[in-house]
Amino acid sequence: MYALSVTEKGQGVIQIDSFREHFSVDFSFWTKVEYEAHWQKASEALKAGQVVSFIQSMSAPKSTNFYTIWAAYPVDEEIIFQEQLLFLNELEQDFDIEQPHLNALPYEEFSEDGEPISQWRSQIE
């Protein structure tokens, strides 16, 4: 079980089973309703078996270098979540503001240095 939510004051929360983390949300580009719509669309794509990214805080793509995201990977009967920095100049394809959930990086279990990457697992509902 996972859930993302945001308050009117810009406090975001992700919950993955018993894990819970708060994050700041910027309302200068997207509204609360737009964040919720993005997360809902990404959730639908995830349920359909696509790798997705849940953007934590959206600003104008032309004025930022990166986004912090929760990437979600459907693997067998689980969803694997990883928090990532998505550097826009390193993407294989241009960042698509209409479908930002499609910009997750390929799944990696280990960093370039061979260290395990933090990840959280949940069952597919």
C-alpha cells in the first residue's frame, strides 16, 4: 500500500506500507490539485505495469536543473520505490511536462560505487 498527499500549506507526505516521509511542495508552478492529478495519473500508469515517477515538487522546467522524485518500478508482484534526483540535462529523452511520470530513471539496485540504493517495497494492489 502506498499513498501520496499534500496539504494546502505545501507539506507533502508519501507513505509506503509503514514507512512515512514528509517533503516540501512548491506551489509556484503547480497547484495542490495539479499535484494530486499528476500522482493519480502516475498511479494509474503504475497499475497498468509502467515505471513511473511521482514528482515531489514541480517548478518551471525551463528554470530548474533537476526534480526530486519517487520512482516506482513494478517488479513481479511488488512495487519498488526509490527516491531519486532527476537531472534534466541527463535524461535520454526531453522532459515531457504533459507526462512527467514517464521520466523515471531505469531501475538500478546498486549505485555507480557498488553501494545498495535505498528502496522500499510494497505489494501491488
